[in-house]
Amino acid sequence: MTASVNASRTSQQALDAVGRVSTGLFIDGQWCEAASGARFDVVNPATEEVVATVADGGAEDARRAIETAGRTQKEWARTAPRERSEILRRAYDLIMERQDELALVMTTEMGKPFAEARGEVAYAAEFFRWFSEEAVRIGGDHTTTGDGRNRILVSKEPVGPCVLVTPWNFPLAMGTRKIGPAIAAGCTMVFKPANLTPLSSLALVDILVEAGLPAGVLNVVCTSKASSVVGPWMSSGIARKISFTGSTEVGVRLLEQAAQHVMRSSMELGGNAPFIVFEDADLDRAVEGAVAAKMRNMGEACTAANRLFVQRSIAGEFSERLAARLGSLAVGDGAQDGTDVGPLVEEKALTKVQELVDDAVSKGATVVCGGSRPDRAGYFYAPTVLSDVDPSAQLMSEEIFGPVAPVIPFDTEEEVVRMANDTPWGLVGYLFTQDVDRGFRVGEALEVGMLGLNTGIVSNPAAPFGGVKASGLGREGGRVGIEEFLEHKYMAVPRS
């Protein structure tokens, strides 16, 4: 009885938190409805129930937003770095004060277990704190030409109005990772959150307003049809930068559009992360690393371990240990206490995961645990381990985006490096070995932008996040993150 009462109370708290989120468009410092008057539903994937409706923006709303950003840019760029810094720091404090409420909103709209959602809120806030410190450290250079005749003065200026487009899987952190450096650099923004999970982003808007962000700096247009909003922004001639996180397919289209106006571009695209375990690895550490790298956000992450390559001599034991860990995880509504694994975000995602598992099994893989959808409402999928996965299986070349860990045995170092690199993507890789030389040797051979050596977690606001090959362009976070929003200006001054 106690658990049932507590679950009901938690669910009501979540609905109350969602009810406090503004659900309009935010343009020029004002909440408003879409020009069409249309709205779209936000569904709780754990219950399949509509929990909110949000203003459904279109081309006219997009035009108003980008024109506002363009009109506001010059004044915002002149603000003192300390002022921009303090806005971000106040926003950080407000997010942390409201950590539980923001986590409830996130859990309700995308299913992430509450404890993990709280972790994302803190992670998201840290981008604001990090870039509040970077805002007052935007540097330049002063040197002399080789012939001694001129001074070389180099300054950095905001790139200008930015288009920000974020995905649904980390609905708060993906926003702060882009908004933070844009504010710090002095750029205005138009922002389109994902239509599956807009509420966390909309809650962030009110926090930034309370923190003192001036009207017109951030303009937010949610929409059920991304092209109707992002297309006008890209063709406006006002936007000077696009920062996008999402699929490689969409990223390529945006790069084509950006080329028409020679826009600066940051792209964080798909991943197909190899997770490599050599026979000399600390197996307990490797299994825990695999749980972290695979199960973060139910596997719905571009950094998720997608292909687990395990040296043949330990592949069987590793599979059994991993299956024991994943099989012990509690699957359920993220708002319930004790839940380890929430639902996938929508029915389409669930169908794709099952198709990938069925394909692997048809090509010889063995289901060690999971492998099916539980018999319950919601978009749930059981944590799954597949052993002896054939390299021809479809999930070897596609992002799984679900709680499925395919284990592929390998024999030699050269073989696993070849298999790991046999993909168009190169976002992140994971490597477990106690041989330091091998760790550096294989790590340097892997074609990735990030590497976890004996760890299953790489993301950190203080580190540069991004990939190579089809996984994207540019870096977010770290000391280089703000550079994506700055232009260098060189001034030649004759020496008297």
C-alpha cells in the first residue's frame, strides 16, 4: 500500500511540474501562440498518455523569431562579458535549485528514470557554469610582423545570430550545451527543441528570463514539422551559424543549406561506438563500463556502446556477466522509485529495436537475456544481451538507440581495430585493457573524436565533445566550445 501511495504522489507531482511549464512560442521576450493557432501533443512514453500540448510554430513564426534575433544582435554583442557571465551563473543556480522539478518534467516527457534525469539536470546546469567562466576569458593576440613594420592585433567577436536545433534524448543538456556558449560569446539565437521532448527546453526559457537574459536574445519556436521552421531560418540571410545535434542524414541536408549562405556550422551527428575488451582487462571494471556506456538513457544516446568487441577467450564469460547485470535492472515508469530502465521514446523506436534484434538472431546471434518487449503499456524494451553476433547483422551498421548489447568475438588487435573502424561514423570509442602501451596504441588507431580508456563515460562540460568522419564537425564544451561562436578579426597597425 505504501509503495502504491508513493507512486501516485510522485505521478501527481510530475503532472504538477509539467503544468507549470509555459507551452507557447517565445519570441522577443514574450510568450505567444503560433500564428496558425495550432498545437501538438506531448506524450508520456511510459503511459502513452498526452501530458501537455505545445504551440506548433510555422514559417511565419520562424520569420518573426529570426528577424528579432537579427535586430537584437548588435546591442547584445556590446554587453559586457561580466554581464553575460553573471546571467549564466544565475541560470546555473536556478537550475540547481529546481533540480527535482526539472527532473520530473524530463522523466514525464521522455521516460528517463528520475535519478538519471536529476543527473542530466546537474550536467546541463554545469554547461552554464562552465561558460559563465569562459565568457570573461575571451582572448585575443598582439604580435609584431616578421619584418617589424606592423603590429598584428587579433580580437574575437560574436559570429552573429545562431540557429540551434537539439534532439529529444537529452532535452535539457543539449540546449544548455549550445545556449551557454552562444550567450557567453554574445550571440543571439533562434532555437528549435525536439517536438517529442519540448517541455524541458521551455522550462529552461523561464529560468533564463528570471536570470536576466534580455528580450530578443533567445527566441524559441517549437514545431511538429522541423523543416517549416528551420528552413526559413537557414534561408533568411540573417543567421550566421547553425549548431545541430541529430542524425547524419539531417545534418548533411543542413550543411547543404548552410553552404548557400556560407554559414558557420557545428554538427554533432550519429555514432556507432565500438566497445573493445581485451583478455587482459579487469573484467569487473569492463562489465560496469559496458553497463554505463550501453544503458545511459536506455541506450538512446549517440555515445552508447553500439558494438561490443570482446576477445574470444573471454567473450563467453563477459556475455554472461553482462547479461546478469542487465537482467537485474528494474524496467518501469521512470517516475517510480526503484526504476533503472525507462521506456523508449516512441513506438517507432521500439519497432526498430525489435527488428534489429530479430535480424541479428536470424543471422546466428544468441539471446543471452531480454530480446523482447514486456507485456505492458508503454514503449518498454527489456535490456538485452546478444552473443556471437555475426558482422553482417544490421545492428553492426546502424545505431541501435535502445538497451541492446551485441557481443562480437575477436582474436587479434589488428582485427578489432579494422572492425571498429569499419563504419562511416567516428564519434566515440571505448577500450578496456591493463596494458598501457596497448591502450595508447589502439586508442590512437581508432578513428574517433573521443575515447574512454577503461571507463564507460566520456561526456563532461569541461571536455571537447565531438566526432570525426560522418559523426560531425566542430566541438562542444571545453575551452574550445566557445570558439565555435566567435570570429577572429585581424587589424594591421603600422609601427611608428
